[in-house]
Amino acid sequence: MTTGSAMFSREFESMPLPQLKALQLERLRWSVRHAYEHNPHYRKTFDAAGFHPDQLKTLEDLRRVPFLTKQEMRDNSPFGLFAVSMKDVVRVHSSSGTTGSATVVGYTRGDLDLWATLIARSLASAGGSCDDILQVAYGYGLFTGGLGVHYGGEKIGATVVPISGGNTDRQLMLIQDFGTTMLACTPSYAINMADYASRHMPAFDFRKTRLRRGLFGAEPWTEAMRREIEARMGIDAYDIYGLSEVIGPGVSCECSAKSGLHVFEDAFYVEIIDPVTGEVLPEGSQGEIVYTSLTKECCPVIRYRSRDITRLYRDSCACGRTLVKMEKVCGRSDDMLIIRGVNVFPSQIESLLVEIEGVEPHYQIVVDRHGALDDIEVMVEVQEEIFSDELKVMNALSGKIAARIRSVLGISAKVTLVEPATLERGAGKARRVIDRRQLS
Amino acid sequence: MNITQLSVFLENKPGRLQSILKTIADRDINIRTLTIAEVNDFGILRMIVNRPDEAYEALRAAHVTCSRTDVLAVALEDTVGALYRLIEAFSKRDINIEYMYAFTDRYQAHSIMIFRFDDTEAAKAALLEEGYTIMKRSEIHGE
């Protein structure tokens, strides 16, 4: 492993903490004032909460500012959350709208430069440089992935191949013919490419190409997927994270340590809150991550509730960055189940299963209420990898799963082993949770 | 010399066994013997068939979770105390039997015991030392 891949913005990425906090406060005060003075929605909600930007004296004072929700973004769509005049807006993007109607974000020239810099940093963090041939297989268009990574690639000086998504045989041909060294796409598309190559192009060998690294994001993925991509493509796979509401990809990115994503804190202030009470939790706690942009002009986001569940922590990272790390997002607060008072995310159960089985698990969680008590049943499909001809081994497996759920989540669950392909799959995507409690 | 047993994960639900047997029958594969070990919600079907590799592929293609397991088949005279003496050969050597089942060969009028050991090689050595006949693949699978 290389220790400390080059940093694109060393000054900010390795800044001593006190200095970073001071910079954040200075920028936060500008950003909150900018939102208040130039956007009627922010002015209205700040006023209603009895908050004025003059009251922001410390970073902690931000807790007095109301949250911005996804619903408010939708209600103000398309341009209601812009804080500059339209003549200064040079581009718009839109979220995919997978969980409701789409939200629109705008960028000034300065915002685009910030964004390209954040992507350039992410590329550098994943070992990329001006020597790379970067194949951008994210979709180009309203979606932030394609154009976002494109301009970041140019910023770092890489040779950008703007192929966009799809057209898999062409993707593979270009990897071969252009000597692509770095791939950027969704992790599921990377696996799709590997599948396609092994099915239709038996002579294609990723190890004989120059492909060395990949930057994957725009959807949650697991360590099991990382191992699969790395093994099948013979590359190092890094996680890049972002939300179009905040800026797009480039909010945080993994480094050579591949443990946690460094948040670019000179551009974003992050808090972890309890998704139910909204209370800010101490560093190290798991909860919903809340974003505040520090320098964005067109669409400042002040305390945006991402619904993403993660944990923030600081360690002395081998890469030399002092930036706070966030864990891979482990779930959405919308998916959160409350079982006998305990918050449970389906993804937590998923990662337990990945850990135990070593493969991508197929499972379903059924929650029911008998009398006053919630019952949770975890149904796990028995794939060949975990199957044994011995009953005691199979019993030990379900026992182990139940024990892990009990020790990690603090709830007892009934674990049932089921045959493959018995669990409901809607439109290719498995239905993970069946909550029968509302019906009774 | 080891015999291939097919082990199949089976949910305890009506119709499941039938659908597995149909997959086997549709391939014209003959089952020589089978046994089911079960707990509350599921069971493990263990069977000896004439063409185990083909049966394995057919079941996998039908998305059935199954595996091939090495077992030993031992021919035993159908007389009082024969099984007792056989098992004694294992116990005095501290060889543990994971599971076992039996069937009768209709032509030669002896019993065939199927054994699954955690240490198959040690069991084999014990059997040979005591003069037992370990049956060949061709005798059990037929072809």
C-alpha cells in the first residue's frame, strides 16, 4: 500500500484542527448570513426559529438554526432555494428523484470551480493524477455524476474519456484500446462490466489492461462488493460520496487507507444527529449526517438533513489528511425500524450477514406485533457458500446470526433459513423489510 | 473409492421435496437411497443417485441449494451383531461418525451402510485394517 497519496489541496486537507475549526467558523458565518440575506425561504425559517446570523459566534451556535429537509427542497423546486440572481447561475443539475419528486440545484461559476476542485481532491485521494486516463462511465446529463467527475478529472489534469454510462462492450474496448488507468462509475455498473466481459468477451482479461484503480459512488455499497470488484478487475476500488442537494459527488472520499471517507471540511460542516429527536450527538456516535455548505454561492445548504446514517470520527490517518472521516453510509433514516424501542437499520443486519457469510446475502426482515411486543424475524436465503450437509453446522449458523444480532443491535431476533429465491424481489431489487405492525 | 452423496437444503413446506424429486426424475436419474434430517423449519435431504454430478448440475440450474459430500459405503452381512462390531471398530479408534444411514442391496442380500465421517481417511484405514469391504463407486452409483 502506498502511504499518503498526493493531496490536491494539501493546505486544507492536512490543516491542523484548531486552524481548520477557525476557518470553518469564519466560512460558516459567511454562509449562514448569505443564505439569510439572499434567500426568502431561509429568512422565513430562521426568523420563525428566532435565529439571526449575528447570533452565530461559535460552531456550536449552529444548533440553533433550523434544519433544511428534503421536503422543503421539493416545495421550493425548481429555483426557490437559489441565493444568487439567475444571471450568475451557469448550470443546473437535478437529483434522480428516486425517493420522490426531483430536486434542482444551481451552480455559479465559483461553485463549479469548487466542485471540480473537490473531485480533483477525491481523484488524488484515490491515487489519481495527471498521468491517469480517466474513463467517466457515470451518466452525463442532469445527474451530477458524469459532468461532476468530468470537470474534476480535467482539473487534476487527467486525460478524460467522457463515455458516459451504458454501452458496455464499448466501455471494455476503450479500456483496452485507450489504456484507461482509472474508472469512475457506480459500483453496480463496475460489477456489470465484469459480468459482461466474462460472459461475452472470454478473451478479455482486466489484468492485461492498464486499469489500476476505480472511483465508485452514487449508491451504497458493501465491503463484499469492494472485494468482488477488486478481485475481478484487478484494481483498487475507492468509495466517493456525495449528494446532489449538497453539491454532487466530492463531499467525501476514501484515501489509500480505504477505511472511512474523509469529509472535505473546509467546504462542508458536518453534524451527526439523532434522526428521531434531532439532537446533535457527540463525535463517534452513529446517526443521521447533516450538511452545511461553507462556500457555496447559488444553493447554500444550511443544516440539510441527508437521511444518511453514518458515524464521524478522527484518527491519525496514514494518508496524512487531518479531515474527519465518515464511515460508509450504512442506511437511510427513512428505512429505520424501531423494534421494542431500539433503532434498527436493515443495512446493519445486512453487514452482519456479509461478515458471517462472506458473500452478498439475500435476506428479508419481517416485523410483527404479538400483543404489546414487537417480533422480528430475519429470513436468510441459504446459498451454496454457507450450506452444509450437517444439521449441527446449519443450526450453528442460524444461532450465530441470532447471537450477532443480539450483541450488535441489542435485540433478539428469530432467524429462519430459507431456500434461495423464495424471498420477494420487486423489479430486481429485493424487498428487505416487511412491517406487518401497521396492519394490526 | 469415496461415494458422492448429494446434500440438498430443503424448507419444511409442502411440495418442496416433490419438486426436487421431479428435477431428478426429469433427468432420468435413479435414486438408490435417501434420508432426510430435519429440524423445525428446514431439513437436509441426503441421497445417493446413479449420476451424482449430473443431478448436482440439474438441481443447481433449478436454483436449489445443494452440495456434493464424500461418504463411505460399507457392505455388511445381514446378521445379528454385524453393525455393532463395525461401529466398535470406529469407537475404539476414537473416530466420530457425523451421520449414517442404511439400505439393502436387493441382489446380494447384504446391507450397505453409508457413513459420513469428519475424518474420512482415518475411517478408511480402520475399515481396511478390520477387513471390511469399502464399496467402489461403480458398485453404488452403477455407472
